[in-house]
Amino acid sequence: MYKLRPFAGRPVLESAHAAITEAIVINEESKVSWSFSGLADPSDAIALLRIKNRPHRTILLLAIADLCSRAASA
């Protein structure tokens, strides 16, 4: 699943914290509803896209398109 690991240093940690804080503030101040529920980890689907001359299943492409659409909306 997800590979969690410590941050490389304090500046990286502070940058990540600032980004999370900014997202929280934007979410609280806006009337936009962010929803990433129901999204599957796209790693496997993206890995399959890298295989040359491989036919792609429509469901995988739709899952990646959904992820991209939600990310663009956010």
C-alpha cells in the first residue's frame, strides 16, 4: 500500500505542514466540496500504462481519468 517514512529534514517537514495548513484553510473558506472518497490507489493502473504495445482496459483508463478530474477540481 503506502510506504510511509520520516521526512528528510525539518525544512521538508515544515514545507509539507505549510501545504497541509493551506489546504485546510482553503477548504474551510471556500464553498467547494473536495471529495477523494472512493478513489483507489492508481499505482497499478499507471504502471500498466508504461508497458509498450499493451492493450489498456477501459476501466483502468476511466479510473485514472476520474483521479485526474478530481485533482484538477481541487
